[in-house]
Amino acid sequence: MPRTQVRVVRAANKNKIDKREENVAIKTLEEYDDGSAVLIDARQMASSRRRILVAGTIGTAIEWYDFFIYGLIAPLVFDQLFFPKFDQLTATIAVFATFAVGFLARPFGGLVFGHFGDRLGRRSVLLCTLLMMGLATMAIGLLPTYGSVGVIATVALVVLRFVQGFALGGESTAAGLMAIETSPGGQRGFSAAVIQAAGPLGVVLASFAALEISRLPQADLLSWGWRVPFLISAVLVILGAYMRLRIEESATFRGAPELAAVPAIEAIRTHWRSIMIVFFAEMAQTSYFYLTAIFTISFATRQLGVEKDVVTRAVLFANLVALIAMPLIGAWSDRIGRKRLFLAGLAIAAVSMLVFYNVVASRDTLLVSTALVLAAGVIHPLMFSTEGSYFPELFPTQIRFTGVSIGKQFGVVFGGGMAPLVATSLFAQTGTTHAITGYYVALAVAAVIALSFAQETSRSRLLG
């Protein structure tokens, strides 16, 4: 297939760029705070960038749909289908424990795909993760239930959930790297945020599916309705694979001066501080979303008696708002900086948690919906859209995939992956949401401390 060759000329300063390159038809001269400069054939770069953004957004949205459809469907029916021997509270904990398995797998996927992404390139990883996720999701839709084959069904569900998490461990980093590594310096925040917005897009698709099946009679929902959203993944994966076969490798990766023999060892040895910053920041970011969105689905419907449709619609609308907010916030970070916006998101998130569950406990449809939309649609994007460019900018090209993956995926495990399980357990032991609030505030404080050691990166060129 044809490949676009992007012309890039780097120099220590703009006066040293070869005069012969001035005949490039449409060119962009980027200057950075360290005095270096880059001359880019802007027309060819723009064409490559558009193709990568479209393919990355579509593919990432599909993978987040696959991953989140479990989180939306499982609290509604999986306790009855795969854990029928437990009482309701224990079954709910078991469902969230299975949900957490997908997060436990993400560091393994991040390490494996990070290694090959830093050694062989980002493009092949994107295709592999998409196919792996899609096949696992379709297999969940075809699983027999506990009533048919007993514990085998439960074990198979756990294994497939692990495969989903393994795939997402590579996907959640690779697509963002492709975006920023093909973007002009002053637009990296916007480009990465477009890819990050694929997360809410995937949740919107999953929410639509969950909303539709939640309207089915309970008997139909338990017999066949829950399977449909998982099986739809087959069509989506074909579309995503077609798009990703048409993109080229990152120009920044192709131009890397050298490759690390073992990227994980090199990343830990030379950039351990950046890994820890990403770890604590990711813990707080993911925990906030899963505590206010995923956990609330079960808490509001099972413990408070809020109608399922109310919560599902609110999560859907929140992600529609986030879909619009994220690119805007990403572009904003190009102007005022990533670190400032991320810290603002942490502060607002911690304050909002002091009242969030009290508002949900009101059972008022408008108040519950407003709380969810503000949390998942406005506050969370301040962190989520910004990290897409901020985290990769902390690492050099030859270890960027691995370095981001280690910090991010372990942060996801101990943050978002454990949050619903921790919250359910805390509520079961205390009978109040105050402990859940304290749990999140502690995570936010830890993230603020970690970020105090980080530099602002929005006006710097990518590390070589």
C-alpha cells in the first residue's frame, strides 16, 4: 500500500536548517523553549496526521466499547447469570471482582505491547490489540451461563475478561503515542485529547446498547438480551481493522536515533521518577471515574432503589458531554499547560466527592443526573484529556511506550480497577459513603504530591 513520507529536518536552532529545505511547498517551522527548531513538510504531515487520528479514534472507541460494555451490563445481570449461588451483596462484590480482573491484566498487556511497541513500532500493536479485544468480547457474548455448565462458565468469563484487559493495556497507550508523535508541537494536546475522547465515544456506544437492552422484560434480558451488545463487536472490529491497516508508522519512531534493548529495564533505570508520577496521577484519575460512574450504577440501583434507566441515561449523557469537552480541554492545555489543568481537575474532583454521594442519596432524578454529568462529563475530562499528551511527553521516544505503560497500567489497577470493589466493601463494612469519600481524597492528595515533582511539557519538544 502507498506510504506517505513526511519530510522532517531538525537542527539545534532555526538558523542552521539547510537553506535547500526552504523550497518545501508548504512548511511549518516549529521553535521550542530550548532554542531548537524543526522544519516540517506540513501538507504531507497533515495528511498522515488526519489518517492516524481517524483510525486511532475509531479503533480506540471500539476497544473502549468492548471493555466498558462489561462494566455496564455486568452489574445488571451477571450476578444472576454467573454467580447465582451467592446472596445479592456477595454476588455484586464477585461481579466487581471479575470486573477488576480486566484491570489486573492491563499491566501485563502494557509491558508486553510496550516492549514490542518500542522495539518494532506502534502500528502493529494497534492492529493486534484491536483483534484481541474484539475476539474476547464476542466470546463473552457466546458464553454459556452458570445454569448450563456450572463453574466452567464463571472461569471462562474471568479468562476472557483478562484477555480484554491485556489488549487494552497496549491500546490505551499506543493510539495516543501515534497521535502526538505525528502532531506539530503546539497541537499535541489537542491531538491526544481527540484520541482520549474515543473513550467517552466507546462508553456512549456501550451506554446506548445497555440502555436498549435494559428495557427488555427481565426474562428476555437474562435469556438472550445481554448477549447482543457483546456480539455487535464483530462488526465494529472489522471496521476498525480496515482503518488501521491504512495507517503508517509514527514518523517520530522511525526517526528515533536508537532503540533500547530492553525498554522496561531502561525506563525503570533512567526515568523511574516519571513512572511514579504517572502511577499516582493515574490512580486518582481512574478512581474518580469508576467511583462516580461504574460503582454508582450498582450503588444507586441496588442500595438506593434508583431506577436503572435514570442512572444509565445519566452516564450516557455524561459521556456525550465529555466527548465534546475533551478536545476543547486538550487544545486548552496547548495554551496554558498540562500540569495546571490536571491539578485543577484533581482539586475539583476531591471537593466534588464530599457531596457527590449525598446528592445521589437524594434519589431525585434531576439531582442524580446532574451529579453524574458534572462528575463524568466535566470534572473527569480535566484529567483524562490532559494525560494523553502529558504522560508521553515525560519520556524519550525509545522508551516512551513502555514508560507510560508501566506507570499508567499499574495506576489503573490500583486505581480504577480496584475502586468499585473497594467502594462496595467499604460501604458493606461501614454502611456509609464517608469512607469512600475519604478513600478518594487520599488518592487525590497523593497525586498532587507526585505532580509537584513533574515539569510542564506543553512548550517543549518531544524527548529524543
